[in-house]
Amino acid sequence: MVPADHGVGEAEGDGHGCTRQGRRVSQTPEITAVDVVIDATGATVTVVGDLDLVSAQPFLDRALPLLDRDAGDLTVDMTGVGFCDSSGLTALVKLRQRCAAGGWQLRTVNLQPPVQRIVVDYVGLGDYLNVQ
């Protein structure tokens, strides 16, 4: 039970990134960078950090405006992503849907093994997100 002096949804942390309930609490924002490179064939979005509840919207805020350009290839490079939760998966699916609607081809590349397990093995989005 949460003590009365805590707000709804808050939990007491242990100073090491864990709450009493054992869930991870971020000390800093999970996403550290979303870099965009535009070239003649399309664009590459490189993500560094976790792709999760905190970072999914900033990721989309950088990636979606690219799709307002002439159609091409959009590559999402996830070399630097060590974790992806349902919010991150939802962001990738939204990006894929917008790509399809605008005539873009999405490629998702360089998934680290833990992220590959989530995206491809557990959820089965490998083909849909064109994981390479």
C-alpha cells in the first residue's frame, strides 16, 4: 500500500532506479538522441537510448515530419536501442502505417539482441517493420 503522503501513481524509489514494486524508474530521459540524415533516396533516423513510454513521442516527433517529403526509403537504425516496450512498438507501428500511406518504404535495421527478441520473436513484427 502506498503511504498517504504519496500521490497517485507515485512509488518510493531505492535510489538505484527501482521502486518498491520492482519497476524501473528513470533517473534521466531514456532516449539520448534521435539523429536524422536526409539523402537523395530518403532518410535515416538513428535512435540511441531506450524506445519506451518516455521516448516514443519524441521519436515520432522527429521521424513523422520526414514523411511530408517526396516518398523514398525511411531507415530506422536501432543500433543504440537497448530496450523497447509497448509504447516503442506502437511508435514503430504508427511510423510504418504513415510510411505505407505516403508511399514510403520502411526498413528497421541493426536491432540489438534484446530488442530483436521483443520485436521479432515475441511480438512477431519483423516482417511488418521490415527488420533487416
